[in-house]
Amino acid sequence: MAFKARSLFIAAIGLAVAGTAAWRLQRGALPVAPEGVQTQGASKPVSGKEGAQKPVSVEVARVRTMALRDEAQAVGSLRSRRSVVLRPEVSGRVTQLQFSDGARVRKGQLLVQFDDQLPRAQVQQARAELSIAQANHQRNKELVAQGFVSQRSLDESAANLQVAQAKLSLAEATAARLRIVAPFDGIAGIRNVSVGDYLKDGSDIVNIEDIDSVFVDFRLPERYQGQVRVGQVALVALDALPGKTYQAEVRAIDPQIDANGRSVMVRASIANEGLQLRPGMFARVTVRMGERPGALVVPEEAIVPQGESPYVYTVQPGKAAGGTVVQRVAVQLGVRHGGMVEVREGLQAGDTVVTAGQQRVQRDGMAVRVVDLPPAPAGDASQAR
């Protein structure tokens, strides 16, 4: 029993020594906090200089000037300057076709002749009746002067003369409707009739197109109706003629806004040298509304969107020597061109704006470290053409 009690006593002393040694080893393994830094469980305060936040890294660019154009883009179609589909006003049988498909025609040229035997006979009859009426009226004038007939006979002969003249005019007009002539200089299309066909009034015969110059009709959103003007230049590109750009001039603006699409119709004209432009072609139109040679621009990456109030971060000198801080500035944006955005209000030429790292900026006046500051462009101007 004495031996057992002595063993338990020795074991207890061993456990106590082992626990004390483990506690001392653990205390010795703890890192020693540097001066001014508070560790867990310590009551020493943190030094302001050593506890300041490290500056974040940002990329920047300078605000510069560019020559910007106010432009609006749209799609449209080409139209002939003048276009008509020839149709007869009366029914009849075709006796002559005086043109070839696709040939140039001149104003007043006879293109289609209908059978006019009956109208021509009516014209001859009306001319004979007119001749008799004229002779009778002249004879009555002489007889009235000599007192052989009354004034009433002279009045009746004058009325008969007018009726005869009206009959002749009617017969000539009926005969003229059987002759279809070109209303203007142009190019004939492909005819739909042949000699011998009997056509009813209103049937299509052939189209005539004046394409020495062509129109391009397109629509612009209603917000441009106060900016587009007659005489402005429009650039036209055609899918059918790739690689070529044509210059057009705005000729007319529809005074009415389309209520369905909220757009305004615009018509411009293009000189068609070589007759390569044809009615119906699909056109891509760019209307130039003005140019500003000294517009302020920044890269698109510098803009931080926030509803209708976008802003940028500008880089300013800090209080510390050689330090830099950021300042939030609200901006008013304009047009975009080639990855650049026009800034109409809020910045000046030469200002430095943050282009990357805005998500790490937490507040105004925060210290930053500039990663890359490119040199200012030579001449402080860049032309965008």
C-alpha cells in the first residue's frame, strides 16, 4: 500500500511539472507585437502613423481635346428623282411601241400608240363642222350689216360656231389620249405589253425613271429634329457597292413627326454619275450636324455610371509630400467616338482621371498610388476623323 501511494504521488508531481513546462513553451512561442501595435488581449493603443491604410493602386489618363462631329446614323432606301408608271386613260389596242427596254427616252417622245382610227375620223368630222359654222357666222355678219337678217340669226350662228369648236377640241383630246408620250427625260423599264394587246384603262405599261440624281429617304429619331437642317452633308454607304461612300445633301425634312415610330422623315440627294445608283438600294446614312474642334474627352473606362449622374475620379496632390489622392467629380457626357467619351461639364483639359481601380476607391480624399501615367499628348489635341 505504501508503494502504491508513493507511485501516485510521483505521477501527480510529473503531471504538474509537464503542464507547467507546456504553458511556458506556449508563452514563449507567441509572437511579440511590434511597438505601437495592439495584440489580442493587450491594452496598448495603435499608433496613427503605423495603422494608416496602404494606398491603393490605380491607372490614370489625362483629359485631352479632340475634334468631334455631331453625327446621327440611320438606314434608308434610294429613290428616283422622278418616277412614273405609264398607264392608259382609255381602253384600246396597242398598235405601236416606240421604245426599247432599258433605253433612254426624252420628254415628249411617243412611246405607245393605240388604235385611233375612230377618234381621227371624229376629228375630221369636227373640223368640217367647224368650217361650216365659221362660214355661216361670217355670212350672217355681212347680212346683219346690210339689214337683211336679224341680230338673232347672228347670235345663233355665233353659238353654233362655239359648239363646233368645242366638238373639235373634244375629238382632239380623245385622240390624244391614245398616244402615250414620255413625261420627262429618263430611262425606260421593262415593258409589260406587246403590239396587239388590248389594254383597259389603268393597266401598267412601263415605268420611266429619272436617275441622273437620286434621293435617299431615311428616318431619324425625333430628338434630332431640332439639329438636322437643309443643306447639311450626309455620307451614304451601300451594301450593294461595298467600299464606296457617297456624299449627299439634305434637301427636305418632313414637318410632321411619325406618331408610330416617333421619327422624322429626311430626304437627301446624291449625284449619280455613271448611273451606278439604282432605286430601291439599301443605304446606311450618317448625317453630320456640326463639328467641335476642341471637345474634351476621356477614355470610356474612366466613367463610373450611376443612373443619370455619372462621375469620374480625378487625381489630386495629397497633403503628404509626393502623395496623391482621388476626388469624385460629377460630369455631363456628350457623344462617344473610338473608345473616348466627350465630357461637356466637370473637367478641364489636362486633368488626370482614374481609368482602372475605381472599385478599390472607398471615399473621396483616399490616398492612391499611380501605376501608369502616360505623357500628355503633343499639342494637347488629337484629331478624330
